[in-house]
Amino acid sequence: MPLDQDLCYRAVASRDSRFDGQFVTAVRTTGIYCRPSCPATTPLRRNVEFLTTAAAAQQRGYRACRRCLPDAVPGSPEWNCRADLAGRAMRLIGDGLVEREGVPGLARALGYSERHLNRVLTGELGAGPLALARAHRAHTARILVETTTMSMADIAFAAGFSSVRQFNDTVREVYAVSPRTLRTEAAARGARGPTPVAGALVLRLPHRPPFDAAGVLAFLRDRAIDGVEALDGTRYRRTLRLPHGPATVALDLPDGARHVTATLRPTDPRDLGPAVARLRRLLDLDADPVAVDEVLGADPALAPSVAGAPGVRVPGAVDAFELAMRTLLGQQVSVAGARTTTSQLVAALGDPLPDGDDAADDGGPTLLFPTAATVAERGAEFLTGPARRTASIVGFAAAVASGDLVLDPGREPAALRTDLLALPGIGPWSAGYLAMRLLGDPDELLAEDLAVRRGAAALGLPSDQAALTAHAERWRPWRSYAATHLWRASALRPTVVKETS
């Protein structure tokens, strides 16, 4: 969508940090692009242009400002709101698909020709898929240069570059200095960089305030799978399956912090980019909480909940198949019951972390969630309950393992729902829940969910599905966040809701 140039300039003139990550300011007279809140002197209106992405600025020959670090900001919430081709492509590029499979792989995943994909992205974002992926590689390289002691050659290949020369040329072009100068400047900044940890990458994941860290931790704690996840105070730890191997991560979410600290231990440093993208989706760090709270807080019934928990997030997922299994095992049972059943499945079929991983030494999680192929082959041996339910879960896993069902954040929501509903044992609630948490759909109410309706009753809202759906029209396009408030109200003030036929 075209940017409102006058609105963008007003945001820059006021140094409004809420717009950081939503566009960049490219200054023609200096050849530099900045985040909207850059503390430098505000340029004259006639000397600037506003671009949707850093890749578009780099394509036009602008260099990244080394004062405000425009790539070290939350991503645009637009990619979570948009279900069009550009939004889906940006989510897959962030997950590192171009580095792994090239532009042809990205086009195949999206179901379009390379030519059409390039035309749409260039028209919408000012840069094609190669330029967007290049900007992503440059950002990953800068993180590794500034926060690790890895050699430059190792960083080049970890960030996805095909050669050290390409890495050096790209860093110089984007940041106007050599990689070694970036590292020296980062060391001189001192407090700006995280403290290195032996064998780990320590990263700062920024977000837009306010951030309901306590609410996210409570959500994760209630659903934590034994062996895969663990929580201790404000620290959340878990294992990860990444494209090039397993990993562990510890996320520190203290109240009031402007960033989440992630201590990542990957098997292969090439997985840094995908890991960061998935962790950001898990915590919904690219959300615009001010916009969400403004809409939801305008409803008198929701206003007290919004005031009591500003900046709620809709937790996403780090693994699509894992989330799907959680969802299917959670149908028509309590959250605690689903957690128990899922933990039993992991204990039986989960893969242990490789020998030598530090997680076992510090008491952290040591199991990887089982793969789709494993559940398809052996799930029937360990799943309990009705035979039809077991058959539907095993059949779902087989469809994912064979590639007949594709689960990734680049799916078009309507197409994913259609594919899911065509499978036995999957109803509208499961399809909606996966759209909410896998695709980041911000406007999924889940009015059929009993806890949502109980929360509505607790807040004095209609608890009848049809009436609640009608009332919720005023919450668009943020009904997923409204559902989170209703879940919270249900837990805080349990209310009996009559089932209707």
C-alpha cells in the first residue's frame, strides 16, 4: 500500500518511535536512510523520500544510518495483518526461505511464477525478492558481527552469503564501512551490545511498548510441554527444530524492558535468521499495541481489561507442526488436559537433543517435539482416546509428512482453512486457532470457543455465539487480541455459560 508521505514526515519531525519498522526515511542529500525516530537533525521535507522497506532504500543506493540502526527495530505489523502475496512473501523471506531454496523455491511456496512475484513485490515494496533477501542477510550479518566473536568467514556463510567477498561488498554497500569497522564500533558502544555467552548467541529482540510480558509468560506457562519447554520466573526456555539442526533458546521477558533478551544455542549459525523470525512470531513482537488498544479500549466493556493489561500479544508458534498437534490434541478438552496428553506424546516419540548440548547440564528442556513422519508412523501406539480421534491425528501427520498439507506462515489464510476443513476430525475452531497462531491473523475471534464466551460473560458482553460475533464487529481488525482479553477474563473471573444448540 502507498505510504502517506505527509503523515510519514510528521512522524519523523516528532521522532515518533511507534513508526519505527513501518517505514524508513531516505535522505537524498546524505545518501543515508534512518528510522523515523532517528535523533539526528530533521531533514527538510524536499530532501527526503519515505520507503516501505530497508531493501527498497538499499536498492536506490542509500546506506543505513549507523547512529539509529534502522534495521535494529521491530518489524512492520503490516506483514501480520496482510494476507496478500507481498505479506506472505515477507514472512517466508524472514524465515530464510530464499537462502535455503532461492527465489524459485519462494515462488513455488507461494504458488506464483518468479516473474509475477518479482513484479508484485517491486510494485508493493520497492524491491524484488532478491533485494529483500539481501537486506535480510545484511541484517543477520550485522548482528553476528556485533554480538559474536565468530570469524568474518564464518559469519559470511552463516548469514547466507555465497562468498566472503560478497559478504564484504554487501556490508560496505549497506553500512558504508567494513565488517571489522562495524565490530570495532559495536565494542566502543559498550552497553549497546549484549554480553557474550560461551557457545551462545545473545540477542536483543526489540518490540513496541507497551508489552504485556506477564500475559505472554502466563499463556506459555499454562501450555508448556514437559521436556520441550520450561519456565522459571520471567525466563522461558525451549528446544527448537530449525532448518539446519536443533537448537535451544532462553528468552528473558522482564516487565518494562524495551526488548526481549534471547540466548540462542544453534547447531548451525545459518539458522540465526530463521530462529529470530520464529521467536518474534512466537512473542508477537512486531505488533502495534497502541493501535490495538485504541480500538479495543473504545468499547466500554473491554476498556477495563485493556487498561489492566495494555499491550496484550497473541502468541504465535516456532514450529507449525507442533502447533497443529497441540491444537488437535486440545480439541474439546481443557488446556491442562491438552498439556498432559501432548507431554505424554513427546515423552514417547520426542527426539533427545544431541550429546554435548548444554541444556541437559543446566536442567533445561532436552527433548525435541516429534516430527510429522514419526507421529504418522508411531502415533497410534501411544495416543489414547477414541479410535476415530487417533486416526484423524495420525492421518493429519501423514498429510504433513507427505507434503500433501503445507503448514507455513506463507500460506493464504482462506486456502489453509479449506485444506484443514477437508481433513477428517478438524473443525472450524481448529482452523481458526491455527490461522490465529500460525499465520498471525489479527482478526480471528473464535466465538465458538467456550473460554472466549465465558470471558465475554465475565465482562458483561453477550455470551451467545451469534450475539458475541455481532458485537465484535466493532473490534475489527483486532479481534484476535480481543479474544486474548476474553481468555484472560475467563481465567480471572470464571463464569458459567449455557451451551446453546
